Amino acid sequence: MAFTFTEKIDSCCGLHCTGCEFKETHGCKGCLETGGHPFYGECSIALCCLSKGLTHCGECEDIPCEKLMQWSCDPEQGDSPVGARINQCIRWARGAGK
């Protein structure tokens, strides 16, 4: 599945939730609105960000951490192109979308 990205900050990991099919099909409200508990349950990426008082991973001094690398670069469930969520968070941290 290819994800779309935006300058609007709407997730912790860099995924653009507005374009995600699960928002409609599963009634997902996303990680920011649910405090790290989107439709599938607990999101370790979101919980990590929120526990540090961050809005998204781009604000973290450890970007890209191993957890975000695994999430973004997973061969089956990761980004297309690989690492796109990481790049989105970096763009947000540079001021776009704030």
C-alpha cells in the first residue's frame, strides 16, 4: 500500500492519516486523536512520542531511531518509497506543517 504524505501534521510517525483507507473502513481516528491507540490498538511509535511530550518523531533527538526505522522500512507493511515517513517527520521538524 502506498501512503500519501502532507505538510499537515496528523500523525506521530509521518503517515498522512487523512489519505489512509483505514480511517473510513475501520473508523480510525489516528494516533494523535486517540492518544496512541488507533484502530488496531496500541501504537508504540505514538506512545513513545507522546510520552516524551512530542507531537511527531521529527521532534525527537533520536530520529531515526530503530523503532521508527523498522516501522517505516518494513518490506511488507512499510513505506513506498522506503523511509518516506522518516523523511516526512524530518520535513515537519524543519518547519513545514507547523
